[in-house]
Amino acid sequence: MARVESFELDHTIVKAPYVRAAGVETSPQGSTVQKYDLRFLQPNEDSLPTAAVHTLEHLLATYLRDEVEGIIDISPMGCRTGFYLILWDLHEPEEIAVALEKTLKRIIETVDVPAVSALECGNYKDHSLFSAKIYAENVLNQGISRDPFKRIF
């Protein structure tokens, strides 16, 4: 049985918040897809409330695309400590960290959450812009490390 990359990560020694290049897949035709771990909170110490993670997902999915080319998807982690970013081609951690910083600053200034109607969202009543802003500000205040095991900015 193939191992899942994120299950191989020692969650007891990482130091959130950070960006981590978590994998690369190349198709037989030569297409490259990269996965990033955008960790907001320290694993096994805290987790994002569902309304905050849901709102952050909508805002990241909207705003991060303005900063980085080739985004396929941004999805919350099941443990609710961060998000997975899936992109075409290879990107350096510095590019992703800078883009995430710009996006989090934009989230703090946001007045309306995109796509929060019953037509656009499968759980449109479960959002908290207030909470999303608090977590965005907390990540920015701590700084986003470019290394998951050391605090490198």
C-alpha cells in the first residue's frame, strides 16, 4: 500500500506557521503538479473553527489566484490546521510565502466574502469573516516560515 505523503510528516516537530513544498507529480505526458502545505496552526495544539476555515477557504481560493499563476485548488486540511495548495508546474517556497502574506493582508481588509449564497456554496450559513480575519492576522504576526522545521523568514 502506498504511503500518503502528509502521513509521513512528523507533526510533532514542525513549527507553524509555514509553507512547505509537500510533493510533485509528473504525468507520463510531462505535466507537473505541485502540492504545498500552508500550515496556519501548530498541529495537535490548535485547530481552526469550521466557520473560520470555511471563510478562509473561500478567500484564499479567490485572492491567492491573483498572486500565483497555475493554481488548481486550495483545500482545507482535515485536521483544520491549514490548507493544501495544488498548482501546475514548480514554484519556490519564497514565491508561495510572499503570495500568502499578500493574500492574508487582503483578507484582513475584506468586507464581503465571495460565493456565500445557497447557489454558490454547499454550506453557505457556516462562515465567519470575523474569525477568518483574526487567524489571518495571527499568522502574519507570527510570520510565515519558509521551512517547516525552523523559523526562517
